[in-house]
Amino acid sequence: MSNKNADILWQDRDIRFDITPQELQLRHGEIMIDKLEAVEDTKGNSGDRGKLFITNLRMIWQSHSRPRVSLSVGWSCVTSISSRTVNSKLRGVAEALYILTKTNNTRFEFIFTNLSSGNSRLMSSVTSVSKAYNSSKMYRELKLRGAVIQNKQLKVLAEEKIYSKINGVWNLSSDQVCGPVFEQNVHVGMPHELFNISLPYIQMACVKMRDSKFGMALVVESTELSGGYVLGFKIDPIERLQEVYKEISSLFQVHNTNPNYGVHFYIEERSSLMMSEEGPLLDPVEDDIEIVNSDDQRDTFA
């Protein structure tokens, strides 16, 4: 079984400007956490009132008057968040949110000014969700020979369940028994003192059975984004191998349908508009072109 969407999870690790309606849409598992109706992109679109959407993967700013003018900033790109006094065209001298980012060796800075005076939710929401994202990397990142063991036990994440424990698994890459393999609803875990791995389903490209020089083996491939690893495991007897393949494939499919990115945060004081669950404007917007019809139109080739 393969993950057709394995290489398109870009929302949390990229910065895009004037994004398309398709890119504005929330992907599977992306949750709207907060929405602020009156925010100015003070540096990039000074004097333009817009909306700021905060999700578990990114921030989206979109102009009210020109919905095609927008930007998407993934949480993984954010390097620092602070406040700064700015001179806003719409609000005058005010405290603004100052964000430094980096993507593909290119640095960007963004300044967002909350046009609702006396409302500090812009700073608190962005700061809190950014911290929640950074503290939940185990949900989204492949860990190879990393800190996935605690007190000789596999670390279990919040809201994670262990469905099966498979003993006597042979790691074909190191040609040794790697210990038990744990099938979980967020990732597949393989704790071992010499070789351990935590592979989230988000970073899994495919899982299959394939013939090898050791006989039939379970093969798990990670996405190119996570390194493109190919992991092979021998499980005996063949009937047990087939069972494990079906179990992991089923969990893989379920997680792809409703992925858990691990960012759990709740804003207590939301605006009434936030309760409507209204997201970014996705309808195509006509170009600002005025067409003039004249009765004096003539055929220039007559």
C-alpha cells in the first residue's frame, strides 16, 4: 500500500505568497484553531485590512478587499516571535507581532498588526500554537537512532495507543534481531539499544511485502522529505508476516484519512465569527479589469 499524498505535506514547512484556492484549503487533519478578522500585514501589504487564520500547521493571512492577495507561513519555518512598535497606516503607532522565518535558506520577516485595540489574542494565539507545534515533533518527524526509549520502554505519545507488539523481528539492514515492533495509531516504533526507530505514518510512503535474499520480508519506505529510507524486516512464520502487513496497512490507511499532527491547542475566548468555522475565501476572484462597451465600435478591416 502506498501513500499518494506522501510528498505534498508542505503546509507546515513552507512559505507561499498569493496562494491558489487549492492551497488555501485546509488539508486532512488540519484544524482551524483561531481566526482574527482585522489584521494588517504591515510590512507586505501596509494599509490593507485582512484576516489571519491560525491552524495546527500554519498561519494564513488574506486581504479582505483583494482575496487573491494572501500568504501561508508554516510553523516549521518560524524561528522567532516577538513584539515591536510600528507605524501602521490603519491604526497609527501600535504594538505589532514581529515574526522571523527561514525556508530553503531564504529568510523572511513578517509584521502583523491587530487592528482591534485592546485585543492581545494575536500575540497569545500565535505564540501558544507555535510552542505546541514545536513540542510535538515526535508526531511528525522520523526518528532514527533517536531518543524514542525511556526506562527501556518505547515512549508513548499523548492520545497514542499500542495495538500490537510483535516479537522476534529481524532487521535486514543490520542483520540482527531488533526486538519487538510496536504497531500504534500514530507511528510504528522499534526500540532497541543499537537500532531504534520511530516512523510516523505521516512520513510513511508505502508498506509492502517483497521477496528478498532472506525470503519474504516486510518493507516500509519513508517519504523523500524524511530521508527516503527503505527498511526491511523478516518475520516468521509467513502467516504472521502477512498478518502484520495487513495490520500496519490498515493503520496506515486510517491515519492517512484522518492524520494526527500532534498540535492540540484550544482558544477559550474566540470571536462569534470563529464559531462559524468559516475559512479563507476560496472562490476565484475576477481580475480588476473594466470592460467598456461602445456603440462606435467599427471593423478596422472594413
